[in-house]
Amino acid sequence: MFAAAGLTPHDRVFFAFSYGPFLGFWTAFESASRRGCLCIPGGGLSSLARVQLLLDNGVTAVCCTPTYALRMAEVAREHGLDLAKSQVRHILVGGEPGGSIKATRDALEGTWTTGSVWWGVKEGAIDLVSISDVVPTDIRAKVDTIRAGLKEGTYNIWKGPIVGQDGKEVLAAGQKADDAFLGGVKFYVKGVEGKVPN
């Protein structure tokens, strides 16, 4: 992990965790130590004390959970400390999901903005794993073509004309649905039986 991140024996690695029974950070600490890095434990310090310690000691890498990295950034802002001016060039996260989620990475890098996110096949959030062998070949080929278009971003399923269950056009021919439209979908399309739940 440290090799992949590009850490060398010249790095100062700060471990912002409480040294409880979770072995992940213990093994990370031992690995960094064996790599020759200066390992700085965060132990039972407060979040503010941890932020101050990493600033005062020229820390170049931080190991913690994704949520705790965000918490330290929040505490730094609350106390007028600018982490962008620190020497930290690596944030290695583990112990909980989130480090591989784009919004979490953006937040850690300071580029995250609020708003709606519509992830699909193109972003790798969902995918069609397989199609039954009983599906006819021509239909399988059509599904493969649409899936490839979704992955490339060239196929848009939310393109008009879209007609609601009541027969009224809700999206004009050739028009593509924007985020506001998608966030406000409270209808079934023509041909679908049933009632949208309240």
C-alpha cells in the first residue's frame, strides 16, 4: 500500500487513530515503520491536537478512516488552520467504506461541491452482469449495444418524447432530461399500469 502510494523512508506518517483492537491500522503502522518512515502516533489526542501535531511536525502522509480525515479538516477550518499549507501529500484511508467513493475523495481533496449526483453505468455505479441464454440473440445484441452506449455516455434513456401515464407529454421530442427533471420524476410513463405512491 505504501509503495503504491509512493511513500519513501523520507516520509513522516501520522496515524490518527486510537490504537484499539482494529488490526488494520496496527499493521499499517508496522509496515510504515519497516519501510523506514518516521511513524507518528495520534493516540488519545483530541482532533485539534492531532491537526496541530501534523502541522508542527511536517507530516507528509496521514492514515485514518475517511470520516476522520473529513473531521480533522473540519476542525482545522473551525480553528483557522489551513491544511492546504501543510506538507501532507498523501491521505491513506481504511477501516470503513468511502475512500473509493468519488464524493469522499473530492471532499478530502477540497474539490467537493454540494448537489445532486446521478451515477449509472458510465460511472461504474451499476452494470448489467449477465443475460440469460434463453434471451434471443438479436435482443442480446441490442442490450449489449445500449449497455455500451450507456458506458460511453452516448446513449441517454431520458430523451424525449416521453409521455406520462395520463397521455400528456412530459419531455418534448429530442429534449434530454436535466437533473431538475430527474429529481422531480413523480409519474409513470404511458403504458405502465398502477399509481405512483405518495
